[in-house]
Amino acid sequence: MLKSKLPISDKVFFRMINILLVVVFFTMLSGYFAWSEGAGFNKIFKMVSRLLMTVSIYLVFKKIEKRGAIGSFKFINVLSPGLYLVYLLLGILSLLWSGEPDYSALQWMMDVESLVFAWYFIGCFLLLGHYFPNSGIKMYKVLGHAIFGIMLIFVTGYFVNPDVFMRMSHGGEEFRLGGFIINPNELGMLSAVGITCYIFCLYEKGQRVWITIQILILLYGVVLTGSRSSTIGCLIVAFFHINQSTNTKLKMLMYAGAFMVIPIAIETMIVKSEGNGGLDEVMSMTGRLPFWTALITEALPNEPLLGFGFQRIWYELYFSSVHTYTASMAHNTFVQVIMNLGFIGFTIMLFQLIFTFKGFLQSPNKEIKLMSLGITIPIMINSFTEFGIFGETNYGILFYQLLILYISMTISPRLTKKEKRFMNRLRPNYFIEQNIPNGIQS
């Protein structure tokens, strides 16, 4: 085992790495927001910021390697990442029949770019967990801090500049956090993911009061977004953690938090809807059910096997029906897949999901299992009514890619002679600590 007490130089190094990871992920998330009214600026900012963060996470990864780690990985649960790559392969092939090949290509490239980011981001935590187990850097803390930073900007913006950070919806009946910077439902989902990450921090002793305050701020962010799906996600996340916790005091704290959310859920899902459609509006998922019905019954029969092209739901930019509104996306990630890649793409997606959830449930690492399931809850609920994990580019896709790699990548047990020499030079005691005699892998 490595010594529990790190030299001061190591403490400084890991503090720096932790800050870098938070800043990089914070900036990566920021790249999905429209911070300006100028469409041209937003497009450039989104592309440049995300590409820069992909380069940045690679540099962080290399910095960890240079400290004394080998970035050599192998795959487990290979069908989950394997089928995801098949899905992307079908997506690039669909440019041959897409009505808007330029748009489809851009969406595909952004998905691949975020997958590369996810590879090195997860790689950083694998290196830290294997080669530096006493670093104290946890993925749920990094994600939680980055998300909290984003939500703090929006919650503060609600008070100091509501004209920018709030959006009128339902004919002026609702005032929702997000403005035109981000879809309120997507922002609510992000806050729900932050809550589930911070709940893991409650299992650790110390700073529970501050973590609880941060959770309450994130919960307030969910309330301000007016997102029904995010409110449901928060409730399910709370009861998920309550169900698996063995700490009685912690259970009581979580029950208290869950019961605080119930009145908010009633207010968000029922009372607020009375002025803009009532229960019928809720049951039709704000008119989405008729739209999905029209897509499947009117549009899909035209291209049932291979669809209309990656992230396309019709030959033209918008699909319209006499019975529904007009839109360019399905507002349901599963309907989106069957429309843009047909039944073939839908089958690939279905099995990919099955093997991903199988990987979650069969993970021998309890922390990975619980974190994967906890983060999946809000992003899956969001996927039923918004862009989702297989939809147009959004940070829900990034979270899903992180989870796929989190359960599928592991450190390779075999080192080459060059890698052994590298480790012997930087960390001569490593092989002794790992009980590997003479630096030869057993």
C-alpha cells in the first residue's frame, strides 16, 4: 500500500489537479450554453471552448502520467462502448441520405469530440485511483463542484438580472430560470445531476453542513427552472440514496430533504399547470404525445429502416402535422433515434442501453455502481421529454459518455519494458508497494 500521509509536494500537486479538473469540466459545460444573443458568437464559442477543453483534459491527463502513472487501459463490458461506436458509425454513414448532411456532420463531430473528452476525463480518474489512491480526488466531487459553479451563476443571475436569466413561457404564465441561455428543462436536469453528486459527499465525514447548503441552492435552482422532469428526478434520486444508505442519521436527513421536495413537486407539476392547460397539459407532456404520434405514424413510414439522417426527423428542417406543433427535433431521445436512424438505429440503441445498465448493476465497485445509477436517473428522465442522451448535442450526451467509459475502462495490468523503466525511474518503490517483484508483472 502507498503511505497514507502524502509529502507536501504531492498535496500541492493533487490540489492543483483537482482544481484543474473542476475548471476544465466547468468550462466544458459552459460550452453548451448560449451566453450571447449573437448566433455567430455562440456557435464559435461553443466549438472553440469545447475543443480547447478537450485539449486541456488531454494535457491534465499527461501531467498525471508524468507524475508516475501509465495511461494504458483495457476494456470490460465491451458491448456497451462497442455498440455506442456502432451507433456513431451508422450516424456517419447516414450522411449519405441525410436531407441536411452539413448539419448531421456537425452534430456527429460534436458527439465524437465529447467522447474524446470523456475518454481522457475518465482516464484521469482511473490513473489517480490506481497509481495515487491517496490523492483524495473523487469524480462525484469534481462534477458536483463544476455544476454548482454553473448553477450559482444562474441563481445569482435570477436576483441581479432576471431579464437575462429568466424566460417567460406558457403565454407568460411561467417565469423560468435559464432565459434564452439554456433550455430550463436542461438546466433543471443539470442541477439534479449536481444534487446526486453532492449527496455522495454526505456519506463522508466533514463539511456536511456546507454540502447541505450547496444541495439546497441546487434544489432552489430546480424550483426556479419549473422543470417537472427534473423535480421528479430529484425525488427519485433522494429515495434511491435513502434506500441504499445504512447510516440512520443520514437516512433521516435525506428523508427530510425528500419531504421538502414533495410540496415543490406538487406545485411544479399540478398547481402551476392549472393556468396553462391543467392536468390535460401534464398528461400530454405539454403536447409532446400528439407530436410523437404524428412522427411515428406519418413520418416514419417514409424511411422506416434507416431514417432521415443523423439528428434529422424529416426530409426538411421542420416536421409539421395538422394535429401538432412544428419542430425540428422529437423532444424524446428514443423517438429521435428511430426517426434519424430508423429501426436499425433504434435496435442498436436499445441493446446499447441494455448492456450499459447491465454494466452499472454488475460493477464490482460500489462507488462506481451507485454513482452511475444516481447520475443516470435525471438524465434518463430528461431524455423522455428533451434532447436526451442520443439527441442533438447537449451535455446529457457528455454525462452518458462519461458513464459508458466509467464502467468499461480499467487500467491494463500489463506494462511494456519501456513503461516498467519509466515507472522504475519515477517511482522506484511502486512495484514493491504493488507486490510486483522486480517490476515484472505477475
